[in-house]
Amino acid sequence: MKQLYYITLTLLAIVLLSWLLPWLVSLCFPQNNSDPFVGYSPVNDRFIVSIPTPTGVNNDIEFVIHDVDPSTGEFDNRYTTEQRDSLLPEIFANVLSSQGNMPDSIKGVEMSMMNIRRNRWMFSSLPRNINRDIPEIYPLMESMPARFDLENPKVALYMPGHVEVIDMESNCIDSAKTKRFGKMFADRGFKFPAREAVANVTTRKAYDNGYLLIDANNDLYHLKMQVNRPSMSRIDRQADITPRHVFVLENGDRAHYGIVTTEEGRTFAIARDDNYSLIELDSIKFDPEKQRMSILKGLFVWTVKVSDDEKIVWTALNNDDCSYITSYTYVYPANKLDGITSWIFPFSIHFTTSTDMFVYPRLSHYSWHSIFINTILCLILFILIKKRNQKCLLPKILVTLCFGIFAFIPLVLIKR
């Protein structure tokens, strides 16, 4: 019984230390890696890159600002902060306006604050918003409320193998609406179960675009409720387009219904026209389950930022047809702390990650660099065991060789 207790306590200590020690090291030695600030300039048609650089005085940071030569992808001219502001008038509109330096127009486009705000919007997607438990109940808002102001949803959809409309106040099925919605789904050829149904269920927006859905046949649909009645449209797609994820857009310019990503890694915008035209974002490769994306749409271009743990790629797309203009790639510098700890810790355990919403033990990749430290710890443990006249020498040495410092500490401290 004592031996079982000793083994169990040792294993628990190994698991706990493999989580606690790497976490303590990262807490004591934080790595401050700031992303560069990048914007596309309509003045010189180049990316302007502002890289934060420590000055070494009072932890101050200054920005080293360059533009990027489109032909080589390398830094070219260097600018001051004031020059950068003038090259990016949409982003620094408030600063330029307060200084009286805002141009009246650029390339024949009016540069008033009203025009900039009316034509500017942002979209962002994080893997943790995709990799999570998806509820099977979908609240449905009224897209044409009687008093124009959006109201909290009063009904919800349940779509296991058919559609059911649930009255949220009574928590009962609304038979009339269920029949009406069921007929609409059948008439449009929707195949259950729904692979994905996405909407922005909030009243903090100017209007409601309803749901974008992907059915069992990978077909796209747009669903709204207008005056308590369903409005559903099928979005035609080419045979080589297999939708994987959808995102609803409800921006001020009302030019698009949403964003679609495909199994092939392509990205499309759904135009707000009668044909629901799919406009491909040229040269954009994006996996929403693993990568982060942000889109800044302005008067001249779409600036698309796609990033993961290794690099960031900014791409400028033409405002009219989302065709490719230019791009800039920033590769994250090597993490010095990870390089050092890989020689100390053979692995680590963590319970959360930035790419999903789940909590469970995750084992990092085993680092063979730690075998040198593990060997030294084995020699120290061998001397201690011989000195204490303890048993089970070989198993303890093998465990320490594999688990390193995580096993060495409990084997030394825990007495049989």
C-alpha cells in the first residue's frame, strides 16, 4: 500500500510540476513582443510599417517607420511620425484634422470626416471564436421591427433534423411559425442538419442581416425574419467552392452580407446584391480555426491582416473588386525564453490556449535538448540514492532521464 501511495504521489507531482514550473518561468520573465503597426498609404501606394523599438531610457519606446518597396518587399524610405500621419490620412484623420493638415481630396476622392467614417469598417476573427462548443439553439431577431429600433429576439430556431421555432418567453414551440419556416426551408432545398449557422445577435448595431447558414450539402443560405415571416435565399456557388465557415457583416456601407471561408483556404465576400455574388479576396489564404484575421476597409483599399504564431501577412486589395495590390510579411523573432527553457524542461503541460475555448491538459512537444540536463540530474540522483541506501535505483534513473527536473524534485523530496 505504501508503494502504491509513493508511486501515485510521485506521478501527481510530475504532472503538477510540468505545468507549474514553465508557468512560473514565463511569469517571471515575460516576453514583450509587439506587432508592428502597418497601414496602406493611398498617397504613395505603399505599406507604411511602424516598428516599436525600445530606447533603453525609462522603458520608452520609439517607432522606426519605413515604407515597403512593392517590387522587392524590402524597407525603402524612412519617415518621421508626422510624415507617417500624412501618408495614412484615413487612419490618422483626427490628428490631421486637429492640426489643419487634412487634405481636401486624394485621387479625386473627398477626404471629409463624414466620408471616411461612412466608408470605413473593421472585421476580425479569432480561432477561439471558432473552436468552441456551438449551441443548438439559435436566437432569431426581427430584421424589420415596427419602430425601426432593433429589439431583443423573441423566438429561437432549433434545427436537429428539421426546423422548430421556439417562443422564448413560454419556452414552447410556436406551431404556426414552425410550419411557416419549415415550408420555407423545404422550398429552398435546405438539407439538414445545418453544418453552421452564424448571426450577430445584438441590438448594438444599425440593422440586422440575419443568419448565414451552411447545410449538409455544403450549400449557402441567407435567412432573416421580416415582419414575423421567414425570408430565405440560396446563395449560388461554383462547384470548386466548398464553404467551411461563414461570418455575418453588418457594416455602415451595407455593401456586403458576410465573409465565407472554404475548405480550400480561399476567402470570399458576399456582395449585397440580388445575386449574392461571391467576390474572392485575391491571394488571401486563411484558416479561421488556426489563424487570426482582421480586415480594415477604407476609401481606397481593403487591408487584410492574417496572422498565426509564426508570422503576419498584410495584404492590400482593390476596393472595387478585391484584386491583389501588394503585401508585406513580418516574421516573429525567435523567442529567446523558449530557446533557453527547451534545454531545461523536456516538455510542459498547459490547460488553455489562445486558439480555442476548451480547458483540458495539453502536452507540448518533447524537447530532446533537455537530455543533457536530464543526464546530469540522473547522476546526482544516483549519488543520493546510493548515499541513502534506497531501493529501485534503475526505475528512478529511467524516470528522471525521461521527465528530467519534473521527476528529479519529487524523487528527492518524497520519502517512502
